Amino acid sequence: MGRFHALDAVRAMALLLGIVLHACMSFLPAMREIGFPVVDDSSSEVLNALFLLIHMFRMPLFFVMAGYFARLVVQRRGVAAFARDRLLRIVRPLVLGWIVIVPLTGGILYAVAQQENKPLFHPNIPPGSALQFPLAHLWFLYVLVLVYIGFMTLRWMSLLWLGRHDRLLPALRKVDAVVHGLVAFPVGVLVLAAPLAFALYHYEWWWVSLGIPTPDYSLLPNPPALVGYGLAFTLGWSMQRQPGLLLTLARLWLDYLLLGSTLTFACVAIAGTSMAAVITGPAERMVYALCYCAASWCWIFALTGAAVRFMPQENLRWRYLADASYWMYLVHLPLVFALQALVMHWPLHWSLKFAGVLILALALPLLSYKHLVRHTWLGKMLNGRRYPANGAAVPAQ
């Protein structure tokens, strides 16, 4: 069970790094160019590099963990119980967030735009995007629901067809062998990178430094998002069939870290660190896409392996933070934008303002989780149970 505690920490890290990511935004040099309302007078190339690095692996890592835990729940409790659990813990927070958090976030940006005499900020929405809808940072829940539906439908159809033809067990053995090879041998990251690299290469509106285009503007996600996050979820699901792969990653974490760092530097050498970087040559664009996607998988495997290697036992502080991270991520964005707007014209160095924004953006949601969420109906909705005031944590699902 210790390995599940490590994965709890990885999943929490993926969410909490999102708060770090958004806390960087007002300090990024490119924010002024793209018309974002909250732009600090003191910008930072250091935070720009940190932003791009986190963006490279964070959400694919989350979807790998989502796939891993999804199969764990299905195996323990069945498909029907899994569907009920996800309706409660994914769909309901998504709907409530649309009603409360997204309008609050938009209202803050609108107020800042009015105060700064700026036009309303419009994200880079590709022309002709269908079913436009403001998902904001809750897009990951919406895409996760789509992935659940699509994956479980394909799984049901595959089991039905293969079972009817007595091919199920041989097919599963082949899948296990392929997944083991992809994870256990670092060259496998190139194979894993290929589908997403192909999708990105052919996507006209790809900002190359930002990896998978954030599908936060439409109810119809862009093709790279469906490919990238669908593949990540599928690999996580498949890895759960072979728990020994976690030990393999624990052994290879440093190899993947070094390879991921090398590929990341290769990406920087090709495109630089500007969010608005453009690659025009077809060959260069494909090489960059492969390097970027392979680096993403390396970071995913390195961080997962390091967690399994160095966090083999339950840590109550990490367990508590893992429980709190979901709530913290859901509610942090309007707070972050409000804090950034408050300090953006203060005559202080960016490092001091960033530190203050980040500390408060982590501390206030964490305190609200302790006093307003953990022991209430909100805690039951997000964590799957309502904790007593002195209750111990339970393994994640």
C-alpha cells in the first residue's frame, strides 16, 4: 500500500504545481504582449522558464495518475460504483465550479481590465472553434469526464468483442508486454511521444513552447488535448495492471531525469523560452515536437519513480496535503488573480511579490480546507468521505 501513498503525493504535486504555474503568470514577459489584464511591472525570465517547465509535464502526469487510480477503483468496486463515485467527485465539483468559481475569476479579470483601461482579455481561441464555453482552470475535470466516457466505452466494446472470440487473455498479455517495454526501456518515450507529436505538428494553433494547447475555451477539446491526455490516461490504466512497473520506475528515475533534462535543453536550443516562439521549418517543427513530447514522458516517469523510491511509507502530512490539494486547486485561481492585481504596481522586486502571492495562494485555500471543507459535505464530495475532526486519512481512490 506504500506505493499508493507515493502516487497520492504525485497527484497532489500535479495539482499544487498548477497553483505555482498560475502564480507565475502576471510576471511573465509575454503576458503584456498577449493582452492579459494582470501584468506586473516587474517581469521575470526565471519564472518564465519555470512556467514552461511545469507546463511540459504537469497535466499529462495528472492524467497518468487518474488512469492508474481509475483502474484501481474499477477492480475493487466495479464499474457502476466507479461511475457513481466520479459523478460525485468529478462532475458535481465541475458544475458547481462553473456556477461559482469561473464567474468570480472572470469578474476579477474584468474589474482589473476596467481599472487598467485595457480591453477585455480574450484567449487565443482558434477561429471557428465549436461549442465555445469558458471552462477556465476547470477544463481538466471536463476533459477527464470525456476521457472516462470514451475509455470505458472502448473498454466495454473491446472486452465484448475479444471475449466473444476467446481472444481476451492473449490480447491482454500482448498489451502488458508492450506497456512494460515502453516504461522499462527509456527509448520507449519516443514511441509514446509519437502520437502527440504528430497531433501537435499538424495543429495550426500550436504555441510550441506551451505543449498541449489548453482546452479551456470550448466543450469540444482540440485534437492534441484528446490525444495527449487520452494516451496518458490509457498508460496509467495499463500500468496499474502491472504494479511492478512502479518499482521499475523507482530504479530508473534518475535515468529518466537526466534524459528529460537533456531533451528539455534541446527544446530550448531549438525554440528558446519565449511563449510566442515560432518554428517554421517542417523538419525542425517535427524534431521539436518529438523532443518536447519525449521530454514530457521522461519528467512523468522520473517524478513518479522518485516518489516511489523516496516516499515508500505513508506520511500523514503528505496524506493531508493530498486530500486538500483538490480543493486548493479548484478555488485558487480567483485568489491568485486578485493577489497579483493587488501587488502588480508595487515598487518591489518580482521575487518578493511572487513569493507573497504564492504563499497566500497556498495558505488560504489550505486553511479554508481545514475549517470549511474537510469535515463537511464538501469534504465528502471531494475526498469521497467526510472526515471526523480527529480522523485519519485513507488511501486515495
